Amino acid sequence: MIDHTPDSWGWNKRHWKDKAAAFSGRYTLRPILSLPIPPRAHRKVFEYMGRRRALADGVIQTHWVDGRPGSCLFTPPDPKRRILWFHGGGFIVGSPRSYRAMLSQIAVLADAQVIAPSYRLMPEHRFPAAAEDAIAAADTAWDHAPDVGPLIVAGDSAGGNLGAVALSHLLAQEKRPAAAIFASPATWMDPDRPVPPAREYVFPAKLLQGLGRAYAGQAQPDDPRLSPSQADFPNAPPTLIHCSKGELLETDTNLLAARLETFGSDVTVERAPAIPHVWHYMASDSPLAMDALTRMGDFAKAHG
């Protein structure tokens, strides 16, 4: 396993925009997330913030006709591969459209058609609804998507959970994606897990515990569709995982990386200090986010 912090991610080399993002996450977004705001209000704010961000130049956004309503394709000129990316949002907010800026940048940087499935969200739909949707999307992408090259499975945060579930499902059927890419995946969904000392810029610990408890419902924490750090990954492909150093979900990155390695994956973990959870989302505003997405794009091109 390769586990490091890229030289360009050091605090002393940060652009002022990245330092401002860290400050904003800790002193603006984190207090807002601590408030008892209804889920639908959070969704509206998240959708507004995401949809106001522009698509990357040259990328065409269309509906993925083989997926659930709201699923999208982000297609750059002459793609060479496909990336099945599950969006994050704590299983409660987010959509392919709210991730359009980030996913369209990945499409360009990876020379890839990005398939972005929608999935059912809480509180209307609890586990295993999202996992079932992820598995269905993976089957569809493998069997029915246009053949524009190898398939890579990916996702961030809650979507990283679903991406890992989808990866395990495909591998169990001897369908081996070319690679996997995750950003701060949530892979250990035990609501009673210990909370480690963390330098968390976005999420209050009680919020993450509450989301985990609400999503899991009565399911056992070691169910591999709930906690993919407990899943099997036979003949696992090369995997890249990004996380923020010291964030609450860093433990989840460690668990998934170790699990994948036991199944033969060539795992690379890259950790960024002093930056919010899934900083990649700030692609249009953050040089560090663009650097991280570039590294993901290079990894996709090297392995797919």
C-alpha cells in the first residue's frame, strides 16, 4: 500500500482560496450543520449551491436513460473510459445535478464518460434502499451502458459507501472493473462506533452518528451492504482513496484500504491536511480540489 501526503498538498504551499475554504468549513458550514434544520431544507440549499456551479468546458450533461430518474451522464469529447460515480450527501442530500461541476471536471481530466446514478434518500428511504439502487446501477452500467471503454467504480462520502458496495457486488459476479476511486468513503456504519480525536472541518460528530443510526435502522452494522469495510472484494482492482487528514471518516478510509489490500488490490491512499471533507466538491473555487481531481484523472487513465 502507498500511503502519503502529496507534496503539493502541504499547508505552506496552499493557495489562499484553499485556506479560506478550510476556515469557512469550520466556522460557517459546521455551525450550520449543527442546527436542527429539516432534511428538505438542507436538500434545497445543497441543490442550489451545486446547480449554480458551471459545467466544465466541452462537457455535455444528459439524462442516463438506463438509470433511475435524475441520473446523469457527463460526456467530454471522445471519452476513452467510463466512471460510475455515486454522489455523496450523508444519504440525505445531494444529486447528480448538484455534483455537476465536480463530475464534469472529472470527465475532462480522466477522458471519461461519467455515469452518475441517482438513488433513494433518507428519511423517506432507509437502508437497504440506496444500496439496492447502487447495485442495480452497477449491473446496468456493466451490462447495458454504451461501450466507450473500461468501467471504473467511484464515489465520495456516502457515495463512497455505495461505490464500495457496488464494487463488491460486481466482483462477486466475476465482473472486474478496471479500477476504483473513492473520496472520504463512509465504510463503517456502526452508530455506536467510538469517535476518535479528529480535526474535523465540516461535520459535528453527533450529526454523523445520527445519520448513521438513521440510515442503518435495524440492520446489523456488519452487514457488508451497510458497512463495506466488512465486504469481500475478490480479485480487487487498483484503488485510489483520498481523505482529509484527521477527519472523522479517516478511520473508514483506513478500514476500506486494509480490506481491499487483503483481497489483492494495489491501494494508494492520499491524505490532505487541514481541508474539509470531500474538498473535491469545491472544484470550481479551489486549486487544491482541482489538483486532487487531476490526480484522480491521472489514476483513471493509468489503470483504465
